[in-house]
Amino acid sequence: MRVNCNISAIIANNQLSKGQKALDKSIERLSSGYRINHAEDDAAGMAISNRMHTQIKALERAKNNSNDGVYVVQTAEGALSEVHNMLQRARELAVQAADATYSDEDRAAIQKEVEQILAEVDRVAETTEYNTMPLLDGTLGRRSYSDTEGVGVLKVNEGVSAGEYELTVTKKATKAVAGITEFSGTVPTGVKGSMSINGSIVKVGEGDDWDTVYERIVNACNSAGVDYQAGGILVNKYYGSKEELSIDFSNEEVANLFGYGASLHNITAGQDCEIGLDAGFRDTATVSYDGKIATITDINNFKMVVEIDDDANVGDLAKLDVTDIGVMTLQIGANEGQVLDLDIPKLGTHILGIDDLRVGSTVTAGRAIEKLDAAISQVSADRARLGAYQNRLESTVESLSDYKLNMDSALSGIEDCDMAEEMTNYTAKNVLTQASTSVLAQANERPQTVLQLLQ
């Protein structure tokens, strides 16, 4: 028997140390709820779980980004909804003004309300914001540039790919023009009636001097959307073949007074601009014209609206650079490149083709109805695009929620502690630790038996 080396105690102590370490590990798992608390617990599992933690946090942020995108779209669409209502009201007023039972004074009152509506449309376009970011002034729309003065891109849709396009100006838009004779003195005896300028009436009576008739003509021209220039030149305010300039007389005497015969050949109709499509456009592209506006359409939902202004020259070759710059890019995924571009179109009366809308006569009111119909259709199309964005973003939010749920479930399977199983292990380790402690105490008593030999 030896007392310097108590093998039994050493064995018991080693087992106690192992059991205590296992018990500590079990207690750590039970108290933290995690199976992996240190890299030594499961090196591969920790590497996987860390990557999954990163992905899950990014998914939650992407979900919030998508919700923010929904709020942006809702704000823009709400503004367009109000513009839609205003255009509907303007159209209602135009229909009212087109009725011949209303006088020029009545239409002048209607015109004032129409002007206020148009001013409010522009105000909404300029001031609608989200988090101080303008939404409808073109800031968040795709930007296009022209290298030729007088040629500009008003609008491109998502079907127009970024790149360079070329077109040639072959004809500029003109306005309808007419001329009348400015008589001297007074209206001759026996001459009585009226002249109609685009449906706006100018009364003429015998004895009226030129200054009186001139004032009536100018007022009628203002109501009818016509500019009266020196020398009796009447010029329509608007460009294009659709912008009518009509002059009618109640009788032949009044027509002769202003230099018109029975044939009424003094009117030159306006014409639309024309362009030729060059590099960048397909052979299948077609062009429609309305005054200074050329609308280019093609397959695959291609639509580009170009304005040929007065500064352009016939024969000019214009290069149009369409970019993806300007759109709002939303990070809707956890990884690079998982984005959605929001192209929120520019709004305004000029873009809608209703700036300086006139309803002062039956003719101009009828044309205003046509213009407002086109504007309402354009706003409806823009609202539809925003609605599609919103539906997509809401679907993205739901998808990200499901994705995150599945990731959380997978992560739980990797790093979470099975409490029932670990409690079983804990109980077993605890019993072994107690047993080891008891055995160690007994092993430490064994050297006492040597004393009996020394007695």
C-alpha cells in the first residue's frame, strides 16, 4: 500500500472533472437556450448560423424597405387620384361650356375655374413629397436628354430601353392663321349682324366705329384661344391640324365688311410637326402627331413622346439619350442586386397637353374635352403603373415574411437547444457528478488504513 500516490483518488477526481465540465456545458445550454454558445460546440454549425443571422437581419431590413416603398407609391398615387378628380371637374366644365345655351360671359366665368384647376394641378405636381423628396416633378422619373435645341423628350415608358436614339425633323408645326379687313370709319348703314371667331360672337351694328368693333374682336379672340395681331391677322394660340380656326358671318353684308366673300378663302389651316426615325428605332415603330408633339410607339410596349419646339429647324438630326438615371431604386432583398426601380412619371399641365386650356367658345370647349380625355387617360395609365408597383411591393413584403420565417425555423434547428433532451443530459451529468464526489471522498479515506500498520 502506498500513500504518496492515491491512484483511486486521482481516477475519481478525473472523472469528477469531466462530469463537472459536461454539467457546466449542459447548464450553459439550458440557461442560454442555445446549443451552440462557442465555436468549439459546433464549428461548422456556428459558421452556418452566423451567415443565417446576417441574412435574417437583412431580410427584416428589406421588408421594411419594401413597406417604405409602398408608402412612397401610395403618396404619389394619392396625389394622382386628386389630379384625376380635378381633371374630371375640368372636363365637366368644358362640357358645360360647349353648350350653346351659355353666353360668352358665362364661359368667361367657367374659364376662370378651369384656370384655377390647371394651376392646382401644377402645384400638386411641384409640391407632392415623401420625406422631403419630390415625387411628381420628374425627379424620380427616367431622364432623357437631347443634343438639339428645340427637340426634347417629354416622356418615355418602361418599354423604352436605355440607349441612344436619333430622329430627323422633317416638318415643324404651325398655327392656323386668318385675316380680316380692318375697316375705317363706321359700319355702313344697313349692315347689321355678327361675326363668329371659333364660336365666340362679335356683334356688329350700323354706326359702330372701328375702335368699338376692335375691342369686341379682341375680347372674342381671347375667349376663343386666338391672338389678334396688327393688320387684322388672327392666329390660333395652339399648334397643329386639330386646332381649328373658324370664322363665320351671320350674313353676306357683314362678311363683305371684313373682306370675306362667299368662298371664305382667308384661312390657312395649321399643320402638325413631322419627324423621320433613324438609328435606335425599329422598322416597326410608328409615329402619331398632335401639334408639336410626336408620339413614337412600337412593339413590346415602347412609347416615347417627343416635342418639336419653335427653336428646332427642319433637317436637324437630334440624338436622344435615354438613361435609367433618376429612378428610385429600392433594396427589396437581402443581397446585392435584389432591387426594384420605381419610375414615377413627371406630372404637369404641359406634360398632359392641357396648359393654357380654353373653354371661352363652343369650338374651343369641344377641343378642350378632347384634350382632357387624353390627359385623363394618361393620368389613369400612370396610376395603373403605380398600382402595379404597389401590388408588387406588397407581394414582396409577404414573400420576405415567409422567407424570414423559414430562415428562422432553419436557424432554430441549427443553433437552438432541445430543452427536453438537454434536461435529460443535465440530470444524468448531475447524478454522475454527485457519484464522483462521493467516490472521491471515499478514495481520499483509503490512505487512513495505512496508519493501522504503523500502530
